[in-house]
Amino acid sequence: MLKGKMMLYRTNLGPDARSPAKPEAMARVAARRWITGTAQLTAGVLFSAAVPAHASGQIDLAALQDEAVEWVQQYIRINTVNPPGNETRGAEFFAEIFEAEGIEYEMVESAPGRGNIWARIEGGDEPGLLLLHHMDVVPADERFWTTDPLAGELRDGYIYGRGALDTKASGILHLATFLALHRTRTPLNRDVVFMATADEEAGGFFGAGWLVDNRSELFEDIGFLLNEGGGGSVVQGKVQFGVEVTQKVPYWVRLTATGEPGHGSRPLVSYASLVMIEALDRFRRYQFDARVIPAVDRHFKGMAERYPEPWRSRFQDLSSAIREPGVLLELQEYAPGLHTLVRNTCSITRFGGSEKINVVSPEVWAEIDCRLLPDQDPESWLAELQEVLGPDIEMEVLMGFTPAVSSIDTGLYETLREVTLETFPEASFVPQVSGGFTDSHFFRDIGIVSYGYSATATPAEDSGGVHGNDERVTEENVRRGVEMTIKILERFAATRPIMEEQ
Ligand SMILES: [Zn+2]
């Protein structure tokens, strides 16, 4: 629970503080805070060492867990629905906590309202660890919820609200752990950075992507990232954990066809609409080759156990299985989310043409959402795509990332495995490939080993709440997740225990 808000906080910032990238935007934040009368901020760097709140050597876990539950509720109540995002509100939520704790932090807006915040605890020379989550959430249609999506209601052991799973609870697990390190003054072998960003749900270009581009110095000594995208689920009483190590690479492409304009009453032999239809017809019948990359092979082998035959045997030897006639189509029907992991894919999602029914437009367009395997060379894939569509279609890449896979041969992966299996001895634990994408790709691009992992085990019946209705997280997951995340940091970054042996 937040106590005393910012009353204890006094800023002692000098004029030499690093200036944020958007001085006007920060000035607005500062002005708003000034009006509240709690702190006068003059720039994006805040500093306070005046409040050594809890200097004891060990953490009071139960009290921290209580705080975490309260924080999840409070965080959900902060409206960061994207669009428009308004993540500055979320950043201010964390800023207040950091101020009360006497933690130095920095807050920057990439655009008006699009706040990002981070804080660092310095440690030894080992590569730093970044705890990342995004503050924005997708919209929620209240008509289909049994509670106000922004109320943070605690009911029957669940905290309800948009962002409960994606990804405000994870952010609070990071926060609680970060505070545990700070409060106990635990000496660290590496820097640990807490970071909360804007805009993930719309691509991250005002959040993680912006920071990587504009504040690259923040990541210079960072070697590891923990982010959303993996974690635990409970299916028919069995706990399954997956660590996301790579993801399919989105390529969003706009296709354009041009031709003679005319009147709908006098059809031409060829015109833009027909060129596009013919191209898309070739495209829909085209299949990109299927192949099993090593990360996908490990993913399927790791989860084969829990599938019924014939899938179990097929997943154990996926490369052979996908060469059997009909199996790929069968897989696509059975589990589209798994099928997508064995080939480059595209969905045709948008079209546009004439504004008027009787006008033959000189230009028509379509957009396709393609996802490439993580080892695909995008240039050669684009050439393949152009070949299929034909020379009359112009292609424009609207968004495309670079492919990258994080190694599992690291101390952090091993620590995640150890702590997970100590907590859930019966659980499966496998590296995973995600068909969707998160902000992790920005960090894999700059050489940071990035894992999608949240220390929660979400009941399968609740997973539909991600971007769906009645999104909720169990209170138990928050409490247990705090303990697990502390254990992970205790082993990977601390030089002495920070919790009593239970
Ligand atoms: Zn998310």
C-alpha cells in the first residue's frame, strides 16, 4: 500500500541534470506535480537519497505481498488504454512510489502523454538485468464484463481489470522485487533496471522502440531482459511453463495495383481491381515452405507430452510429421497458433479501392499481415513474395523487424528453471517460440538476451481474458509471483540472501 504519498520527498536536483528528449513535455509533467504541492521537478531526472525507508537486511515478504496486491489494483485503475495510451499517468504512479522510497528514477515522454519511466539499482560488473513491462492496455468493452474493467475489483480471490494479465500484474512483480532489493540494500553483482514503457500494444514505437533509438546509453551494460510473452499456465490441473526465446517476425506489407480508370458501365479488359484480385488469388493458393527451426523443435518436443495421439508422436518428430501428406493442413485446423510456427505465413486483412460504386478506380490496395520464421532472411522472402504477386503489384513494407533468437544456455535461463521447478515440482518447463510479438525484439536486435517470462501460472480458463472480457489474475498468483521473482533476482543478481529461508 502506498503510504504518505510524496510528503516525505524533497527534490534536490541541480540545473545540470540530464535533459530529457522532450523538454516541453516534461515541463508539463513537472508543472502538474508542482500544482499538487508535493514536489517541484525541474527536469526528467529525479533524485532523493533522503529517505532510507527500510534498511534492514531482510525483506518482510508478507507485507510486501500485501502491498503488491494493492498496487495491482491501483495500477489497473489508472486508465492507460491505448489508443491513446496516456502512459504518463502510469509513469507518475511509479514515480510516486519511487519518491516515497527514495529511489532515483527518470521519466521521459516520447510524445505528449506517452510517458516512460525507469530506475536503476547499481551493482557489480556482470551484464545488467532489465525488468521490462508495458503500461498501456488494449480497450475493454464494458458491456461484456461483469465488472468495471478499470475498477481493479478484488472478488473471490481474483483481481479483475484490463491489464491484469497483460501486463500490469507482471509489472508489479517487477516493482515489488526491485523494492525488495532497494529496501534491503542488498549488494548486487550486476545492475538491475526497472522499466515501464508506453505503446507496446500498438508496436512500441513510443515506448521500448523509442528508448532504444533515443536513449541507447541506457542499455549499454544490459545483458539480460525479462519481459512478457511467457510464463505458466494451468491446463487440467497441470502446470506448464514456457520461456519465450524468440518470436515470429512481423512484416506488414501494403500492396498496390494501378490501371486505367473508367466508368462502371463500360468495363475494361483489365483494370486495377482485376489486377489485384488475380494477384491475391495466386497468393492465397501459394504456400510458403514448411520447416522446423531448432527453437521450434524444442518447443514442440517440450510440450508433446500433454497432447493426445497422434499429435504427441508428431510433435516429438515434427520435421518428419510435416512431410506427411495432409498433416500441415490438419495442424492448421487443429491449432493455428502452432501451425504458424512451422512456416512463414500471411493473412490478407485489409482492402480498399473505389470510393464510388460506379467509378473504376485507377488504384486499389490490400494489406497483408505476414509473420516470418525467426531465422528468415527478410530480403529473400520479399523477393519470393514479389514473385508470387507478379510484377504489376507494388509492395511497400509498413512495418518489419529483424529476426533474432535468444540462447537458453545462460545462467538466467537456468535460474528461471530452478525457481519455477522448486515452486511447481510437477511442472513442465520449455523454451518457446511465440507466433505474436512483444517489445523483446527491440532488445534482441541490440544483442540483449531476452526472455518472455512471468512468474505466474494462469488457469487456462482465464487466459481468454488477455485482450478479452473479464481479464483477471488470481491474488495467489500475485503473492506467489512476488516470492518467485525475488528468488530469481536473489540467485541471479544478489550476493547474499534477501529472504529468510521459509
Ligand atoms: Zn502485453
